[in-house]
Amino acid sequence: MAGPAPFVDMGKKAKDLLTKDYNFDQKFTLSMLSSTGMGLTATGLKKDQIFFGDINTVYKCGNTTVDVKVDTYSNVSTKVTVNDVWPCSKAALSFRIPDHKSGKLDVQYLHPHAAIDSSIGLNPTPLLELSATIGTKELSLGGEVGFDTASASCTKYSAGIGLNKPDFSVALLLTDKGQALKASYIHSVNAFTSVAAEMTHRFSTYENNFSIGSFHAVDPFTVVKTRFSDNGKVAMLCQREWRPKSLITFSAEYDSKAINASPKMGFALALKP
């Protein structure tokens, strides 16, 4: 549907260019999909000397998707999503075992001129969240608010405006309960190269933070990304699709302010037979 994106996606294009796929650990992912609609994904992550892993199963049947994940700590996360509960809407029920207070119900409604997301915790003192955007696919205005019924206080409130064009996208967000102003910009230089920048100003401390990055497609199967931040960290990523839907990614980051620290290196292998 050609309408405004949900509020959570405002500024997402620039953020993805600056952060997506960067990994400074060792990660392995194996995904398999059957003709019956069953999908299985196994993920392993080695961080320092600790290994984390999980197995995720997704089953789709008609308008319903069931997603179950089991991790190395025996936590079981389940999410059931039903599309078109009524026209242009979807609902999702999620919970984690053994956390009996983790139940949550999410409802999304998309309209040609509006996008509304709501969430309520399924416990005696739920956390309530609501976000909405109005406008068009090109220009949208939105906000979000969170309320904790246990303490009768707002946990968050933000507002923002976004402008999307075929070759660039701009977003301006007032976040952290009005304590920070964030601006993001992404521009497609050509079909192979894009650049992005993100800057945050905190009113209480007058502190400014920024990151700039680039994306370049060397060929149809290889991309290179770079990132530089005001904290002195420089990062680079090289990703290669060595077979259809299977990716190998190398990441590196150097902290120019930590002279005695070694650069961080990461490797990720994603297989999808």
C-alpha cells in the first residue's frame, strides 16, 4: 500500500546504511525453507569466548505466521501473526517462556494516508505504546508515546517528520522525551553508490554526535560499506553473495582514540541452500 511508513521506520534507510550487517564477532546462519511453508534458521554467534545460539522455526499457513525461537539458555520465544484481521491490518501475539509476564499484543493498521501501531502488555500492569504517522509516501508526520501503568508515567514520547524522494530521504526526529534532536539523510548518488549521515544533538548537555557512511556496489554480487563517527571510530564492511542468497561478510573497526587497542574484526557466513 502506497501510504506513509510506520513511525518506527522514519529515518530507517539512513540507519540501515550506517549500521546494518556490521558485525565484529563470528557469526554463522543457516536458513532452510520447505515447499510446505516451513522455514528453519539456525544461528550461532561467538562473542569473545562465549558462544550464543538459537534455532528459529517459521510456519506460514494462509494469513497466519507462527514464529518459534529457542536459544542456548532454554528461552522459548513465540510470535503468532495474523494478517488482514480486518482490511489493511494485522495483529501479533508474542510471549516468552519462562517469563510469564512477557505476553504482548501488537496491532497495526495501514491506510493510504495513515499508519497506526499499538502495543499492550498482557499482564496486570501492562506497558502501553502507540505510534502513528499521517501523510503520504513522500511526506509524513508522526509521533509515538509509551505509558507504564505500574508507575503511571510516560516511558517515552517522540515526534518526527520525514521526506522521501526517489534519490534521497530526510528525517527529523525529536526523541528521548524531547531531550534530543536527531537528523538523518541518505542520498543515492547513482545506481551503485549511496551516502548517508546521522546527527544527534542533546539539549541538556549541548553534546553533538554524528556518523557518516557510504555504500558502493562493486559488482552485482559485492558491496562495500564505510562508516566514520565523531568518537573516532572508523569501520568498513565487505559483503559478497558467493551463491544465490548466501552471503559472506567481513567487517573491521578501528578506534583512533584507543591507540593501544587492536582493531575489531568480524566474520559472518549466511547460508541459504
